[in-house]
Amino acid sequence: MAFFHGFVIVWLSLTAIPFGCLGSYDYEKISSVQKQKALFVFGDSFFDPGNNNYINTTTQFQANWWPYGESFFNPPSGRFSDGRLIPDFIAEFAELPLIPSYFAICKDQFVHGVNFASGGAGCLTESYRGFVIDLKTQLKYFKKVVKDLKKKFGEKKSERLLSNAVYMFSAGTNDYSNFNATYPKEEYAKMVIGNLTYVLKGIYKEGGRKFAFLNLAPLGCAPSSRALNFQQGNKSGNCIEEMNTLAKIHNSALPKMLKHLEQQLPGFKYSLFDFFKVATERIDNPSKYGFKTSKIACCGTGPFRGINSCGGKRQVKEYELCNNVKDYIFFDSGHLTEVAYQQVAELMWNGTMDVTEPYNLNSFFNLPA
């Protein structure tokens, strides 16, 4: 999960509900589908709209119960927050409907895009293997959608839609929260970036050209990390700097990889958002951005409410819930509140070069492929 430390849990095989139908089409829009905006979403629990509701996993990797969704979704959708996530706001800003989860496109249109993200997913297949939809499997599902698009709309119209679409990623957090210390940090980051590169090239091969990324947030400053630090004897509950160092190594390698792909692949364009900087500013100065606290989660238990128990459906059943979620940056032990996600999304959409480069998403959506 995003900002999330792993648990020792029983192995289960991952068996998804079969991808059997691809939903209703708005045939009036087919003629203009090649001009239409679309958003395809990949990644982890920062972006998961409820895909993990449909797979054989444990409640450690799900969030489809109250109080999740309390600020916007009734019943809860499976999003790891009290309300909407970054892709929901980006879709709104782009004048798109909510982008449906991959397993919900039987009942929703998907010419506007599909969300493949899965809570707990990493770039490495080994990250929470058997419990989540890893990034390479998300690519496989995307290829199925592309195949169906071409069947329904024809080769040329589909190619135009796919080249105009934006492909948005939140990936890597879970690889580092499961860091394998037998590898040097830089070598491990190279493996993570290598798997991400493979997926990007796979989407590019299918016609994708415009890719949007968040770099990693300060992983060591989530309530889960502070709680772990507290339990290990650091009673101040400071950030775990080793986790932040891993994030910084990844964040240094990511733009180098993207610039390389830009040079290597004709038409490849990217937008990179500095999530580390934006999150750190809010964690260090919460009141400046309208929050009352940045260390304690709204929902959970233990030190800093950093134990992942929100809603009482996971291993630990006890939990507390704050009175006013808008006062908090973190909703649970590792995920942000809707208000915090909205601030991030607004900066991704309209931000200046100090937080998003070389394009913000407003200009990126309108950029010719």
C-alpha cells in the first residue's frame, strides 16, 4: 500500500473475476472518439478506485467499508481515503467522468479511460505477490482493453484515442516498503525503475505517448512509519530517514529514465510531479495549507493512529476516528485525505515548473500527440 509497511499474512493465490464483458458504449460519440480525451490510470492504493474489491486477497489490501469513502462515496467504493483520489480530480479537471475501475467496465463506458490501479501493487512482481495486481499484470489488462477498443471502433480511431490519452502512474512505494536489504539501495532502485520502464514501453507499443508520474512521497513520514519508529524506541516519533533515503534514490533515478525514453522513443512525452516536495511542505507546515496536524492519522489506532486498523476489518480491530477529517493530511496510516489529494491534484493540473515539469497536466491533456 502507499506509505505502508507490510504485514506477515497468509499466502493466497490471486484469482481475478474473469474479464468477460466490456460494457456499454456511447455510439453517438464513436465518430469523434479519435478527438476525445481519455485517462488511463496505473499503480497502487493512491490511485486504486476499488479494483481490489474484485480479487482474491485479504482486507489488508482493501478499503470497501466505512469510514472509507465517508466524505463522497456511499457506499464505500474501495478507495483508500475518506473520499476522492488524485485521478478522480484530474478527470474532473479534464471534463471527464470518474474513470471506472478495470473490473467495473462491464457497466460503464471506457472510451474515457480505465483505472487499473491496485492497492499494494509495486513495480516488482514480488511486492505483495499473490495479493495484488502488479504493474505487469495491469499492463496485460490494458492490452485487453486496447484489443477490444480496436474491435469496436476500428484501428484508426482507436490509435488516435490511445495517442491522445494520458497515462498516469503512482508506482514504487510498495517496492520500497518491502525493501530487500540484501541488495544495495541503488541496485534495488535500478530493478524497480527497470520494471517500470518495461511497462511504459509496453504501453508505448500499444500507442500511448503521454505519460504522467508522481515521484515518491517521503515514505518515512507517514503515520505508519512514525508508529514503527515509536515502537522501536524513538519516542519522539520522528520520520524514518532510511525510508526517505530510499524514496530520494528512486526520485533521482526516475527523471533520468524518463529523459532517456524521451530521446529513445519518438513522440514519447512525460509530466513529472514532485510529490516528495509537495508532501514534505505540508507535513512540515500543516497550518500553512489549512491542516491542524500532519503526524497523526484521522483513522486508526496506536501511536499517531499509525496502526492500519481503520474500520476494524483488518488484523487489528480497534480504531479511533477523528471528528473533522478536513483537519488532517493523513486519513489512515498511509493514505491522504480527500482534501490533501485535492491539493495535490490541483498542483498537478495547474502547477508551475517548480513542482511539475516539463508540463502540468492542463497543458499536457491539450498537447498534440
